[in-house]
Amino acid sequence: MDNPRNQSVTLRELAGSLFLYKWLIVGLMLLFGGTAAAVSYSMPDVYEASVQMWAQDQSPGLRDASNYASDVAARVKLVLTNLREVLYSRRVLESTLVRSGLAPADSTTAATSGPVLDVPVAKLRKAVTVEAPKGSDFGATQIFFVRVRDESPDRAGQLLDALLGAFQARYGELSAQQAQDLLAETTRLVEKSREDLKAAEHRFDSFVANLKGGLSELNALGGAPGGDSELRRGLTTINDRLVAARADLKVQLAFFEQLQSTRPESGDTIIVPSQLVRDYPGLQEATRELTVARSQMRDVSARSHSVLPEYQAAADRLQLIEQAYRREVNHAMLAMEREITARSQAVTFLSQQGEDYARRLAELSNKYVEFDGLREELRQRRLIVDDAERRRSDAAHARLTAAKDVLFSIIDGPRTSTKPVSPQRRLNVAVGLVLGLITGVGLALLLRQYSHTVRSEIDLAAVDDQLVVVSVPKIRRPLERVM
């Protein structure tokens, strides 16, 4: 049989158990509440002075002068990222104590800085808080709150004013120092950019000197439409002359082969090409006379006998003309050989000259890429020098104005609370009473769970397995009064 104590209890039984231990619960509530009240009222009243502020990301002058390199921009970003570190720095806190009159003016010297102000600085560091607006992370917005707590409201406001003054002064010093560092950085950048420019100019001058007068050709290749230049026009002219010379040489070679095929042994006549008539007029005339003589000989042979004088005269005349024709052919072949040799040499010369022009043009085309790259590098280096000098000028101006720049603006306050913000006595007492109630209820339920006292049918059934037949109700009034 299951233990009845392990069975679920009703709300009435639970209330009855709590009522049974009511004095325990009340006692614990009074104990916790009284302790909280005693501790709260023993603590001194703390007042708070607060101010809402807005911060720039950095000094305006530094912002204009620090965009040249990312590492420079990171070093001159003075606010928000390291705001807490500067505000909690020993230098700012010591200056706050001095400004507020809580420390002597000479306490920040090296002789008294350590032991004299260690305790007040540590106490002030705990009293100062820097927070972001509710609902945002610190650093995500340029708005922040500075709060100072102290037992005296006047002293809290005094400390806040002194802290803001020391804070502004320290950031002014940091701005001036960063402006000085930025000026030194931009000066180094100017020197480095000038060295790079000088090296680029030296490379460009050396390249131009090695061109040996080809600078105009390079400029023409890059500036004229289609890369037209005197060298390219010369190459075009040579190619045109070479094509014409090769065509003439081809005609000469073909005619020479024809002359060779009509040697005196063959006796065939030739036809002089029209383009060679002017060069060989005697050959053309001899060919024409040979053709006429042979025609006349055929006519005489047709009407006369070979023994007749007319036939003999025509034969003698034909023989003389054939001899003259052979001599003219030999003369033409000799002249043709000389002409072919000269034209071959001309073709060879033009070919070599064209190759030289093409090779020179290819070299210049390849060099133009390098020339254009050096010229563009020189232009970029000059722009970098100009930009670096401008930024150095901005940094020099920022050094003069950085300490005067307003890095913080007060949006609301300063305000000092008229009522203590700590301790919150009512809240502490209420929390103590609630904790006493929770502890008392828990302890009452725990005592009921492990108690062996029989107070109900369920408790009796847990002790003995016998069935409970009847129960006598508890009489809350004396029996005599009931009778």
C-alpha cells in the first residue's frame, strides 16, 4: 500500500499546514525585514549628480587630416572607444580631487602622488560611473551619461563639475598630442612619397635615355589614331615598294625563261611583254622583222623555185635577219641577267629594310607599354606627393586648433538629486520581508514533510494500515462552555 504522505494534498490541507507554522513564518519575515531595515538605516544617504553628454568621434581638424592611412585614423579616434579608460585614469581622478578642493594642489606631484591619493582616488573611481542610454550598448551611440555619487549632494555636484573639467582638459591634451603625432606621421609620409617620386623620375629618365631618340616615335605611337607614326608610315612605304619590286622581278624571270626557251637552236620567235617593250625596243623590232621575213619567204617559196634568183635573194635576206635576231636575243638575255640581278638585290635590300623597320616597330611597341606604365606611375607619384603635402598642411592646422576643439557637449544637466538614491530603504525592507516569507513557507513545508506527529486521518493511515472508521472533530472551545 502506498504511503499516504506521498499522495497529493489538497489546498486546504496545505493552508492548514502553513497556518500551523504561522509563527515560524511571521518570525522569519520579521527577522529578515528587521535585518534589512537595520542595515539600510545604518548606511549613510548617498546622493547622485549626473549629466548627459554627446561626444564627437574625434577632433574636426584631426578628422580632416587623418584619412590618409587607416593606422593614423585609428590612433586619432579619441572618444568613445577609450573614453572609460581616460575617465578612470589616475591622472583625471587626481585632477578632479584637486579641482574640487578635496586634495592639495601639490598632491599630484611625483613626491606625493602615490600614498597620499591612493585611497581617495580608489574611492572616487568607485563613485564615478559612465553608462550608455538604456537599451543601447556603450560605444554604439555618441550619447552617454556620467554619474557621481557621494554622501553630500553639494559635494557630488562639485565632484561632477571638477570631473568634467579634468576630463575635458585631459582630452584636450590628448587631442594636441595626437595632432602632433599626426603631423609627424604626415611629414614622414611626405618624405617617403617624395623619395618614391624621385625614384620614379630616375627610372623614367633612364628609360627615355635608353630609347636613343625614339621618344617622339613612342609619343606618336601612343597619341596618333591607330598608332600612326613616321616609322609605321615608312614601313608601309617599304612594303609597297617591295610588292612592286617582287612583281617586276617575277615578270623579268618569266621573260628570261622565255628567252632561254627561244635560243638560236630553236629558231622560234618570241613575244615581248608589253611592260618590257620600252626596255627592249631592238628585240621587239628584230622579232617583227623576223616575222615579216619569214612570211615573205613563205610567199616566195609558194610561187618560185629554189634555184631562181628571187628565192635565193629572199633566203639570203631571211638568213641575215635571223642572225640579227639571234644577236638581239643574246644582247637581251645579257641585259636581262643584269636586270634580274639588280632587281633581286633591290628586293633583298627592301626585304631587309622592311624587317628592320618591323623589328624596330615591334621593339617600340613593346617599350611603349613599359613607357606608358612608367609615365602613369610618375603621374600617380606626383598626385600622392600633392595629397600628402595637403594632409600635412591640414595636420599642421589641426595641431594649432586641436586643443581648442570642443569634443564634448552637455545635452542635459548637470543635475543633483534632492533625495538619496541609495540606500533604498523601503525596497530593501520589502525585499527582506519577501525573502522571510519565502524562507518561512519553505521551511514549514519541509517540517511538515518530515514530521511524525499525527494530526489527520492521512497521518494515522500512514502509521497503521488499519482503516479509519470515524474521526472526532477538534473542539476549539472548552467543553464546559459547550455543555
